[in-house]
Amino acid sequence: MASYSYSAINAQGAELTGEIIAPDLAGAREQLRLKGLLAESLREISGSGEGKASVLKTSFGAKVKPKSLQVFSRQFATMIEAGLNVVGSLVILEQQTDDPALAVVVKHLRTDVEGGLLLSEALLKHPRVFSRLYVAMVEAGEAAGILDIVLDRVAFQIEKQESIRRRIKSAMVYPTMVICFATLVLIGMLLFLVPIFQGIFASLNGQLPQLTQYVVDASNLLKGAPWVILFIPLGLWSFFRWKRTEAGRKMWDRFKLRIPMKIGDTVRKVTMARFSRTLSTLVAAGVDIIKALEITGQTAGNWVVEEALAGVRQKVHEGVPIAQPLIENPVFPPMVSQMVKIGEETGELEKMLTKIADFYEEEVDAAVGSLTSIIEPLMMIGVGIMVGIILIAMYLPMFKMLHLVSNSGGS
């Protein structure tokens, strides 16, 4: 796409000037003709790359917040429902949004739509902001003439996903704080407490117990080479980088589903809630079931479920009902496959998927609360064991030290 400045005459003979975005000169001239304008001059703007740079900056720099996108979608739906056209709605949204990154994106959406693109085509140019689910929903809404309903459903989808994400993040705050505190306590004890005891032991020429020797060796290593602390953030960085690779993602997603203490079960419930809500939203918008399954798989958030849905999509393409491959795949709980089967038989698949999503979202709430109540005492026990080992290691030689003191006093 390129930007062109134009000078044209309308049906009343008035001369108009402005800018238009089109793939080429002929496309720009055709867009003006469709608007009832006769082009007198068309010139490509040499600085048209500036718009692309702005889009790239938004895509790779500032990030659009999900909350801002939710509000944008809800307001957009309200304006379309009230009878405003797409361009008019985008003009208002561009002026009133509080998110600077989103304001840049909306500006480019407005320019593209004014240039003759469909809203869904304009959204495709911002893949870091609008997901495939979002674009597919808008595309279906445009085709069916229910853009306001679809945008409202998209806002609801974003709200539900963010609600689950917030609950999980809040549940992880306490364990993260405890781990950070425990790490700082461990480093502090090794750097400052252990050397005091080590000096006393050395002055008495005593033989240290094995556990105490291990702790002292760790203290000496930390004092002599404090840069080893950098292995902690380096290890975390390496882990997250590995997790983003294709092989790492596959292994990590498999592992997450198998973690004991109900953690793996909670991960499965989160994935099922997302799968059901996404597929329900797409089916309700009128998206083709094959495409809906493809998009649902890509947004499932877990490679195992993504692969399973790829198999489901292939079976459905061959004419098999959706429920059958779900029943055959152990990734999907029996309740999911049975509810989908009932939905297909009664013609209310969307309704059944919504019920599944509601059920698993409630289950996630309960599971997160249960995990929090289990993890909190376990974390405290872990910190206590860590500190206790160091203290025991330091006090183990005390009896021997008293014996050495008495011997040195007698001599």
C-alpha cells in the first residue's frame, strides 16, 4: 500500500484535495471514482513510509493494553449499533482513547478504511494488536451485517480471558514474593552470618562436620566469586528463551499438564475454558467451523491442545462430527466431548460451548483458590527448612567447640 495526494473534482464541480491509500496509481484512481470524484492529479507521497514506521513502532514498541482493546471494542460496537458508519466511529475513538499506542493504531485503521479497505483488512495490518480471532470475528460480522454484535462478543471474550489471567497472576504473587525473599535471606546468611561462625571455628582449629563444611564452602564461593549470583537471572533468561523455541514450547506445554498437586489439572481447566469460549464466540459469529477450529487451536495457549484440535479439524473436514474426535482424544475431558455431542445433536453447539466455558471458568476460580491455600504453607515450610539447614549447620559444631574451648583453657 502507498499514499497518494490527489486533486479531484466532485459532481458539483468543486475541486477537492486530500490523501488516499491504494496499492497502485490505478487503484487510487478507481477509489476516487467510487467516491464520485474525477481525479485531476495523483502523486505518490514520498514520505508514505512514515505511516508504516508508525505502525511498526506500535507493533514492536508500545503495547496496546487488553483493557484498552476491550473498551475500544465495546465503544465501537455501541457506535455501530447507534447507526454511525465505521469511519465516523473510528474518528471518535481516535480522539477519545486514553491509550497512546491504540490511538496510533486507530488512526491508521481510519486512514485505511477511508482508502477503501474493509475493516477486517485494515485490522490484518496490525497482527500484534488484533489477534486472528479478532480479525476473523470482524470479517464474519462484516459479511453477515452484524458488526456491532460481533464487536460486543469480542469485547466479552477479551474480558473473560483477562479475568482468568488476572486470577492466575494474583495467585502467583505470594509464591513469587516468598521465593525472592528466601533467596535474599539465603544470600545474606551465606555472605554475612556464616563467615562469623567460620572465623570462630578456624581460630579453634576444629574439624567441621560435613554439613557445616558444605555451607562454609558455599559461603566461600559466594564471597570469592559474587558474580555467580548472576547465574540466577541468566538461568531464568535461558529458560524463557528456550520456552519460546518450538521444541521448548512442546516440552513445556506437555510438562505443564503433568505437574502434580493439581497444578497440571488447573492448567488443563484454563485451556478448556479458553478453547470453549473461543470456539463458542466464533460459531456464534457465523465463522466456518473448519476455520473456527483452526483459529481456536492457534489461540488455545497450549501446544498439546493445538495439536489435538488440528486432528479434530482434519476429521471434521472429512465429514466426522466434532464430538467424535474429541471423545477419542484423552486431552479433552469426557464432559467436554459429551456436551459438544449434545450441542451438535440439538443444533445448539454455541450454547453448549458457552456452558462448558462458564463451568471451567468457575472451576479455575475454585482450583486457583485451592492451590493458593496449599502453596502458601508449603512455601513457608520450604523457607523454614532452608534457613533451618543453615542454622543447624552452624550450631552442629557448638558442642565440639565447647570441648575445644575447655581443652584450650586446660592447657
